[in-house]
Amino acid sequence: MTLTQLHYMITISKTKSFNKAAEALYVSQPSLTSAIRELEKEIGITIFNRGVRGVTLTNDGAEFLQYALQVYSQYEMLEEKYIRKVNIRKKFSVSTQHYSFAVKAFVNMVRSLDTSEYEFAIKETRTKEVIEDVRNLRSEVGLLYESNFNRKAIEKTLKTAGLEFHHLIDCDPYVYLWKGHPLAHEKSIRFEQLNAYPCLSFEQGDSSNYYFAEEILSTNQYEHIIKCNDRATILNLMVGLNGYTLCSGIICEELNGSDYVAVPFEPDEKDGSDVMEIGYITRKNIILSEVGRRYVQELRKYLGLPTEGGKEQA
């Protein structure tokens, strides 16, 4: 196994084509094909499925790719630092469901570091993309929730992706709406009170599976529902249409503004499916980087949890 072979494999996985990879690598296709066959023979697995529509990774190939990416990225860092003498910025990325507290913790972490030494990234995105980002090492940490309703589906997906869930906090559901909403001054809100107003939900793309919804009680029958893909749009629709969304109740006014309120939601039945267990995901058997540990500490501090003496690990 050589670094060249790993580079070839990574390029093929990105382009999904031996032809395109050969062009990008400036090698002949027969040479590329031969190198991959030799690699597959050496490690004893088939890396790619080859078809008329291109190539796709096998399950074994997808798992091998994760290790190859780690090895090759470390090689590139060594080459940049010691061969090309480039000052390398440390990278840290977070992928999260649409939680303002996750962004606030990120802000606090960045403020505590010298940004000239780092390349930071944070992405609010769909549930499956949070999982895929951590699986493919695009992000070191992902934020999402589990509940009695979705736990089996989420845990199965995480297990297949080689990831694990680290519990942070349990949250009862709240109705999130703007201060001018007719229900904004209620002490609690029941489901039937919401029938006249549009429910705002983060769309999950091709994944229409209820188990990947960001909102609790996603199987309820809503009279009116509008799907969005960003937090700013949902806030605008709350004002423009008297819309609402169901959330954890952990709201950061510094980022979302003070024109919104979270009112306790009163479910018809207390069966545990309405409790959001918010946590972060990482790859299995991996120790978080120094920046990753600092981010988790900022999450814990914002949520009012013990920081465990700075020893938080994955």
C-alpha cells in the first residue's frame, strides 16, 4: 500500500469516475485501474463497484476511505510544513441541526483562540448531512437530538457510519413563536391551540423519513405546515405568518433577537417521546482535538452543565 494508491483512491471517490480521476491525476486510465486493482488485492477487499453510470464505493470501500483520508491528510500536512515550508492553519469544523446555542458555543470558542492560527467552519444543515459530515471527517463534531421515537433509527444510522452519540441534556418541548403571536402570552400551549397556525419545519431534502426530522413530534397531523432550510427564514415566517415551531426551549437571544419567545408545550400524553435528548456525535474510538474539547466545554458551559475540569473527551 502506497500513498500514491491512497491518493488515486481518494480522487476516484471524489470524481466517481476512473476517466475523470485519470485526467485530474495526469495518469493513464490503465495505470490508474492497475494501481487500484493492486491495492484491492493487497488489502483483500473490493473498494469500488464499477458500472455504466460510473463507480461507487462498496461498504468495505467506504470504511477504508475514512482511514485513507486520515492518513493522506496527515501526509499532506507534513509535506506542506516540512517540504513546502507552509504555515498550516489548524482546521476545526462543526455540523449541527439548527440550534442557536450550538452557534453561540462556537462563537465563544472562536473568541478564546487566535483566529490567525485556525481555519474554522460551522454548518447548520440537515440531520443526515450532520451524520455524513462527521462520518467523512468534514466535521469533527456534530450536534443532533434523540428521543424515544427516533432513537432506534438514529442509533442504527450512527452505528453503520462508525459514529457514537454523547448525551448532553434532556429538554421538554417548547413552542417557539414571535412575541406578537396570539398565543405568545399563554403559560403553556396544547396541540389543538396550534391548528389555526402554520407549523414551520426544517426540510430534510430527499430524506423524508420522520425519524430524521429536527422537530419533536414529527408524526403529528398538522393542518398547515411550511418547510424551510434555514433559521433566518423560519424567524421571518414566524412574524409574517404567525408561524411556530417546536423546539428544545434553549434559545440564544443574542443571536436570534429578543422578539421571540418559547412557551412550554403541553403534550396530550406523557410517554417520553416528547423529550429531546440533545448531544454531540463523533467518530468511534477517537479522542477529540484540543479545539474539539474546547468546543464541547463551551457547549456544556452554555447549557449549565459541569465542564468536568476540562477533561471532556469523545
